Amino acid sequence: MPERYVLVRWPDGVAQRIYSPSTVVEDFFSAGQRIPVGEFVAVSRQALTEASERVRQAYGFPCGNAARSLALVEARAIAQPSGDVLVEGIES
């Protein structure tokens, strides 16, 4: 499957590279987009769940790396609960 990485910057300036096993994240995020932290977590959950489901459909099991990516996003959001997340880009 074509992997993608969503490059984001949290409100405190910390950069994060979020792994997705699918290009589906391109349907949810675009470079330059600013999203409030809570909404970013919800959209990330939707995008990474859909990406993991595509892996399950293709290989019979969900993507553990997508689940780890989501866990890292959720943990970061707890540490940085307010402000906007900037999507800096998407790379393959």
C-alpha cells in the first residue's frame, strides 16, 4: 500500500510526522491547513481508522502502525490541548 506521512506542527512548535499506511489521509489533510487540536484529533482518528481498515481489507488484519500513530497524536493532544495544529505537508 502507498504509505504517507502527515507533517504537522503543534501549537507549542513541536513537529510531528504521522504515519499512514494509505493515501486516504490526503482526503482529510492538506498543506497549510490549520485545525484546532480537538478537531485535529477527531479527524486523525477518522483518517487513520479508515487507512487501517484499507489494510485489513487487503491483508486480513488492521495496521498496527496506524494505531500507534493515532496513540501518539492523542498523547500529544493531552500535553497540548489548545490552539491550532498546522499541517505542513504530506510526503510519501
